[in-house]
Amino acid sequence: MTGLPLREPTFLVLTALAAESQHGYSILDDVRRISEGRVRLQAGTLYGILDRLRADGLIEVDREEVVASRLRRYYRLTGIGRDLLSAETDRLHRNAAAADRRLHLAAGGAAA
């Protein structure tokens, strides 16, 4: 099972699915938006992540539909996936707060 800390692409895929179910190419676009263009997943990378997340029970298939003769599969977070994303978000917030405190301490010490 995937544990903490999550790799950034995995974290961003889970984040993309936090609000609503999405299909693969929609997830690719959402990850790009969430990361402000820093992370641009390739389709093969995304589907590898989705396969691992499904195997770990963090996401599941929400529905499938045929669009232009092609199967479009939508994914959604499971309760376990939502809990893991929440725990990782809390962990990142705590780490960022600790770094911010240290930076402010260092800036205050340099000014003295």
C-alpha cells in the first residue's frame, strides 16, 4: 500500500480526484493546472499511477462511457484515498510551518 510521504505526481493525482471523478485526460489537465504547469504527466505515467492507486484501494472506477467509439473510464477517491490525501496534506502543512518558523528565526537573528 502507498504510504506517506507521497511522491508529488501521486499527491497531485489524488488532489485532482478530491473534488470530483475524472477521466484520464481530464486528470492530466487538472494536474497541470494544480501545479501551475510545473508537473506535466505523460499518459503512460498517469495510467501507471492510476493502476497503483487502484491496487492500493485509494481510488476506484466511478463509471465508464463510450465517447467516439472509445471507452472513457472515470476514477474517484475511496474513503481510504481521501484519508491518505488528508493525512499527507496535514503532514505537508506541518513541515511548511516548521520551515517558515525557522526562516523567520534566522531572518530575525541576522538582523540583530
